[in-house]
Amino acid sequence: MAIFTPRGLKVCLPVGYSFALMQRLYPSVDAFKILQSTEGCALLPNSMSFLAAIVCFLNHVSPIVTAGIVAAVHVYGHFMCISGLPLGAFFLRLSTIFSMLHGYGVYLITLTIVGFFFAGWQALVAYIVGRLVAGMVNGIINHFNEKRIQRQVGAVVSMSEVSFFNTYLFHARHMKKSLDLSVSDEELNESNWHPVFTDLATKWPEIVARFTPD
């Protein structure tokens, strides 16, 4: 059982449950926007550390400080995702745009050009070091966080599912909708969530075609 985002991020949640949550926000926010924002949430640490690196490069920050800032910002972005802290609209939208271009080499080229011409090759090394340090710290955080969630809910929840929940909560807060992630039997009834599902299937059949049955 799984749903997928436009770029193919797998979210291992039942279709009925996922769309029951999204139905609360529909039609003001449709399923496509939620799934696309989920991609942005998943890449929030990457987009924040990318932006931090560019700012450091343009301001000729020393390599050691650049590495520290990149690592700290990346870890903080990751912590925002796993802790359920309210996501800022600016950062989520920026990260969603980031996710739309992610994987095409745009950011790597931008980092290389800006870093080399404004701060030198040392700045690029600093960025790599910062990301490596952040990766190790986040790995440790993930290990303990997954253990914590498993004790609480009896199942392993990946960052994809956490990103989906955070995205729902982000829109729910703005629309003053329920922040409860549990759904009632009435909400799980297909007649309740089918309109938002049909809307997505009509506009984006290629996305729905990837879904796996509950």
C-alpha cells in the first residue's frame, strides 16, 4: 500500500487514509498540491543548506565557518521535519520549487559556479564537508527517532511519511482544519474521499497509476 508524489517519492500509507486527510483540505488545496509540497518538505534540509551555502559564498565567509553553517542549517532543517515543528511558508515554498528542479544538476552547477568565482575552491570543499558532517549527525538522529516512533506506533515510519504528515499539518494550520492525524470511520468511507481522488486521477492519471492497493 502506497501513494506516490509527482516526482515518484513513495509514501507508504493506505490510499483511503491518505485521501481522507486530504479531503479535509479539498477543494481549497487539492491532492496534487499536497503531494508536490510533500516533495518540498522531504528536501527541506537540502534546500535550506543550499541557500545557506550561496549566502556564505556571496559574502566571502571563511571555509571553516561556511562548513559549520551548512552543517548546522542542514541538521536544523532535518530536525524541523522529524519533530513536527511548524514549517514556514517561505521555506516550504522555496523547497517545493527546489524539488521541481532537483535531480537535473541545476543546483550542483549553481553551487560550483557561485562558489568558485566568489569564494574559491576552498568554499566548495567546505560545503561538501558541511554536508558530510550533517549526514552523519542526521543519521544518528534518524536512528533514535525511528526507534522512538516504532515504540509509539508499532511500525517503522520513514521520512516520506513524516513529510506527508508535516505537509498536511502545514496546510491544516493555515486553513484552521483539524490537526488530528487519526481519521474516523466516516472519513475513511470511500464516498467521503473519492472526490479528491477522482480530481487527481482526472488531472494527473500518471500519478494515480503508480499507487499500490491498500
